[in-house]
Amino acid sequence: MVKLNDNFFNLKESYLFSTTARKIREYAAANPDKPVIRMGIGDVTIPLAEPVADALAAAGKGMATREGFHGYGDEQGEGFLQEAIRAYYRAETGVELKKNEIFVSDGAKSDVANFTDLFSNDNVIVIPDPVYPVYMDSNMMLGRKITLIDGNEENGFLPMPYEGLKGDIVYLCSPNNPTGAVYDREQLKTWVDFALENGMLIMFDAAYEAFVSDKSLPRSIFEIEGAKKCAVEFCSLSKTAGFTGTRCGYTVVPEDIVIDSRSLNKMWLRRQTTKFNGTSYIVQKGAEAVFTPEGMARCKENVAYYKENARIMAKTLNDLGIWFTGGVNSPYIWLKCGMDSWEFFDMLLNEIQVAGTPGSGFGKCGEGYFRLTAFNTHENTREAMARLTRLLANK
Ligand code: PLP
């Protein structure tokens, strides 16, 4: 008889986005004359940069020719894209990587979740709260023991290691989803030193690194001395280049990580060659175009557009005297709403027709907080902030 993985039944149902979507839908149906401004979306809205679309189209067309046709590719990614990613790291962060340390994939979500394959189930997993839910759920599916480390106003939603913290693997996400908070160099150095001293592995999610423009802040954990011995980095073109629907990401597994005299890089290669047949050649040609000077310039313009929205939101909250994190080196703003986060959601929707995301949906420490995103137009963002100002200035 089939035996199911009962760990699935320990997962919390995620009602967050389905509930916010339903509430918005119901409100819109009942109030067709009051359009809702959606500031809750975590998906990009600006179309692909033209050089990227051209490269995708050319590769697609090429597939219908003998010369341009490609069958199975290298599971680790096409060499041209690994080299382009290598050059990107060097130019943007000064980090030198080896080609075989870079694994191209269909996105960071699958890599983050699939990487759990490499570890025994008796590891203790350390996860910040609140955070991107995939870290928690992918480990819960395996029945692993999880220790949460709290984000709060005191630590600026950037939990740090503390004496007595026990764990084998820690997930860090910087810039953070949902809080927009970014670890500085000193804080990451503290994490790296702690990991090295305690035999821990850091799973570093850098999906939003392209939003960091403050040069003093790290965009890659490998900017920190010692990180190549204790950290794996997940990155994505989803937010960097608008690839949420096109799908391409990459994971860096340094050769220097050796656990129990085994190479993690070799294990991940073995895992990928067994369970993954490579990212679409067409998509990899599109991704290559992201890293050309023209493609990169266009992608940076798009990121700058979103960041202007974040700046508008941050200014409004500063003017209103509302405590928040993010909004400067991130597309997310995490504000203290001073009430139950669902109540705040309902208030914004019903009174000013602005939709965001209740913080409690990202973890227990998210209660009392609210996420706004910068993935809208300047016009809508300005209008939403004008409405918020009218509402909250009168409270
Ligand atoms: N990591 C974080 C922190 C995210 O917020 C997201 C998407 O929202 C992802 C990873 C997923 O990235 P991808 O689209 O490459 O799967």
C-alpha cells in the first residue's frame, strides 16, 4: 500500500495571496466605480528589455534551422551564460568565481527548495521570521527540525546569531522579502564567522541583489571573507531582468565547501545531472543578453524605475512618521501598521482602495506589520501614497 509523506500535512495552508486576491476581487465587484491600486504584488510589471526579447526570438527562430537547433544541453548551464554570470559577479561585486561553481537553473525557488536534497533529515534548520516561505515549507516537507530566529523592530528585521543558537543550516535573505531590510558587511561577517566556528552552512538568497545601490552594502555573500567556505548563494533573473515568466536563475556552490571530506559542489552537480536536464537553450540565450552592456543598461533602468516607486513610498512614510524597513535598496517596504495586519489590509482596501499584503502571512513576527511593493507605475504609487497620507494624517 502506498505510504504518503505525512510531513505534507504539517504544512500550514497558505491562504495569504488567495485571501488578499479574493478580498480585492469582492471589493472591486461591489465597488466598480472605485478602482483598487495594487501595491501587494511581488511580481514585476515592466516588459522584458528589447535586447533580451530579440535574443529569445532569434534563438527560437534558430531552433527551426539545422545550424541553430539545440537538443539537450549541459545540465549545469551553457558555458556562454556561466561566463556571462562570472563577468557580472566580477564587475558588480568584485567576486571571482570559477565557471564550474555556477549552476544555471530555471529559477531560485526550485534551487533553494531542491538544495535540501543534499542534507540528512536530522539537520537543525535555522530560519528568520518573517521570510520568504519556501525555506520553511521545503524543509517541513522533509520533517526537519526548524528553529526560528525573530526579526523585530529592535534588530531592524535582520536577525543575528546569538550565543547558544544551535543549528546546522541557516537561510539568509538579503535584501529581504518581505521586509526589504539588507544586511551590512559587518553583520554578514558576523554570520560567516559564526557559521565557520560552528560548522554551519549559510544558504544565502540574493534574489534582490540588483536593487542594492548603496556601495557600502554587500550584494553577494562572497564579498565577505571566509564565505566561500561556508555559504551557497541563490540568485535569479526574475527581479533583475523581469524573468518571472521567462524563468532563469543561478546558484553558486563554491569548490571550497567541504563537509565530512565531501565536496558540496560535486554533490550538487550529481543531484542536478540526475534530476534536472538543463534550462531551455532559448531562455539561456535571452539570459546571456541580460549581461551584455546594452541589456544590462536596460535592466538597470527598469530596476531604477521600481526603486523610484520605493523612494516615493519611503518618503511618504517618513513624512507620516511611520516606522518601516526597506524601500531604499529593495522593492519592498515593510511598515509598522500599529494594528492587526489583516485589519490594516481591510482598512486600506475599504477606505482608500489600496491593496498591500498583511505581514502576518510571512511569519508570526510579521503580525502588526504590512508589506507594500514597488512593482507598480509611478502614477499609481504616487496616488496610493497621497491616499495613504489623507487617511493616516487624519487618524
Ligand atoms: N527568493 C526570494 C526571496 C523571492 O522573493 C523569490 C520570488 O519572489 C524567489 C527567490 C523566487 O525566484 P525565482 O522567480 O527565480 O524562482
